[in-house]
Amino acid sequence: MTSDPRGLRSDAPLLDAYLGFLESGPSPFTIPGHKQRTDLVGSVVAGDVPLFGGLDTVKVQHGVLALAEARAADLWGADVCRFSVGGSTHGNQALALAVAQPGDHVVVPRTLHRSLLMGLVLAGLVPVWMRPRLDPATGLPLGTEPDDVSRTLREHPTARAVFLGDPSYVGTCCDLGAIADRVHEHNLPLLVDAAWGAHFGFHPDLPRHALAQGADALVTSAHKTLPAYSQAALVLARTERLDADRLDRAFEATHTTSPAGAILASIDAARALVSRDGRELLGRLVAHVRYARDRLSAVAGVVVLDGPQVDPAKLVVLVGGTGADGNAVERDLVQAGMPVEMADVDCLVPMLTVADDREQVRALVHALETSIERRRGRPRRGAGSGWALEPRQVLPPREAFFARHEKVPIDQAIGRTCAEVVAPYPPGVPVLAPGEEVTGSALDLLRAARARGTRIAYAADPGLRTLTVVAP
């Protein structure tokens, strides 16, 4: 019998089909080409089962995927649920393709992830940017304010939808219920990138999830805060303001036709787990994060994000006040076998999940305390980031993406129109995007991020010697 340690199989049709396939000892004449043999390229392919010809027949005669998606829709209170093996990136792009016509405007906060920006390119949508409000003490973004949404919609009455990211990468949250009311006053859909919030709504100490607060759709990553396979994500929607058929077409247009059954089964298993044991497991996670916050906030100069508008399950550690270089602290943690989700000179984000136990969390906190003390220096104020950048939109993103372009030395790019995405990663929030004017402040910010040890992602030249711009 294949392992099902928490007895989820009876409530998870995809997981049951996955385990049943492995137990049957098949001799398939379908893809994938390894045919379940591990003697060719090694154990890297162990457990790789396709959806078609694996979890279900090639003709999809058993309907296990549709059944699993229906159970997830019921759990989240959605009319529609789709399981994605392309991560929240795929989900965001599907929503962008589902809501408007090419050339239409949509309201988007500047804290958007690169995946949604590329969704705008795919769909031909034009962003109306909302600048985030920043915490003056940390320089990090706060949740979007309902008044900012209302003002933006008044100023741009032709907008067709509002996109938000909640929670943010650093765990800050907004009043989605109030924002949904403001958006719905204009009879528009509110679409939420909740990639980091799959755990929301399943414990009383956590915020309600976006649909429960009135949003029309959410995308979330089951592999970030829940124990699913990498790339596992869900798209969940209510269809009062969204066309269900259009959403389905948009989802299929950008999804693989050969989805990995292991990823799909893991989404189903994570759904079953959180449905049955979410309160217990997430209560333990919140307690672990509370312990870590209390211990680390007692370290002189350390600030941890906390408060009613911060995800109680997110640990964000700011070390600027200690003078320690967060990149050096990260190296110490890596050497100790504890790589973290994100680190730059001022900020570290160790990702705690339901998979962590008390001893692991205690060891992490001790390692952080030890490294910070070892790395102390002259205190710094604030956190360097691109959150405060004011973009200057010159061309629609899609037009700039497909325009003739050229590479120019970086200093000669100022005043030109950017043709590529350039973002410090993590978190992957663009500093420059297709269609935006290249400014000196944007380049200064990128250079400073790179000098602090942050990876510059998506750019053709991550060394920032050249930049791809629209040709004259």
C-alpha cells in the first residue's frame, strides 16, 4: 500500500487515483517516456504520474479532476475552481485574459507580481497604477486603502476590473471587504492575487480569504503555505461578475495539455488536509510565528512586522537597526542548512509553514540571533526597495513588448521606453516594465539593489550593463 500517513485518501479523489495507479504496478503505453522506470535517469522521475492515462483514462472517463475541483470550490465558497500545475503565475494570467477586451484599462497596484504584468501583455490590457502606501518606519508597503481604490475608479471611469495582491509578499493585508464594496459600486469585478494566502480562512486568528470578503476571484499557491507540490495552485471564482465560460477558455489557453498528476493530487490532498485539520495545524503555525516574533523582537535593533494588518503566519525580520547585512545573515543560515525564502541587506523572510515543528523553529530563531550578533555594525534606517517608485507609462505593455527593440548601454537608456521586465527577486515586483519610461531613479534603485546582493531577474542583462528598449 502506498503511503497515506494522515488518511486523506478517502476524501481526496485525485490523491486516491494517484496512489491507486502506483499500487497497480502498471505497464503504460502512454507518456511520460520514462514509463515509471527509475533505472534510466534515476529517482528524479519517481512518482511522476500523468493526469491523462494515469489519474484518469486518456478519455477522462472517471472525472476525478472535476470531482476534486468541485470539493475545493465548495470549501472556498466558489462557483468555479480550477487546479493549475503552472503556479499562481498561470492563474494570474488566466484572470487577465478573462476580464476585459484588448485596450481596456484595469486598476492594478504597483506591488503586482511580474506574472500579472505579463498577463496584461497577453491580454492587451492597459494598467492604471495605484501607488502603495508605505510604512514610514520600514519603507515596506501597507495594504491598499479603500479610499485609494474609490479615488482611482472615479478618476478612471472606463476601467473594467480591479486587481489586488493580498496578502502582500511581506504579509501586509488590506480590508478586502470594504474594497470589494467600493469596486462593486461600479459593477466591476475584484480579482485578488492571494498567492501567499492559501491558509487564510481556515483558523480564527487568520484573515478570511478573499472570496469570503467579497472578491470575485482569487488565485492562490497551494505550495507556498500549504504542503502541496511545487507549482500547485488554484483559481477560484464567483461568476456574478465574471463569465464562467470565458474564464475556462482563458485558463485552458495558458495551461499545459499534459498536467502532472502528482501536482494535481497534491492540491487535492492539501485541500483535504486543510478542510479536516486546518484549524489544528494552522493554530500551531500561528503559535510558532508568535514565538519567533517575540524572541526576535527582543534582539536589540531588530524589528519584526506585526499588528492587525499583518498575516499572523508570516515572519518578516528587519535587521537594518542592528547594522547587520541581511545577505551575510542569509549566508550564515545557508551554511547552517537553513536557507530562507528572501534576504536582502535589510530584510529576511524565513518561510514558516504547517510542516515546521517547534524544534525547527527554535533552531531557526537561535541561528538568526547568533548571526545577527555576529554581524552587528552601524545601524541603518529604513529598507531600500522599489515600493515607492512612480512609473511613467508611455506605451501599453503589449505594444511595447511586441515593438521593435534594441539593446543600449544602461546609461543611454534614460528617457527611452523599456521593452522588458526588470525586477529585484524576490519578490519579483517590477521596477521597470514594458511601456514605461526609463528614469534615472529607476536605474539607481536597480543598481542599489544589485549592489546589496539582490538578484536582478527577468532582464536580458541581469548585470545591468545594457537594457532592452523600444527602437525609435
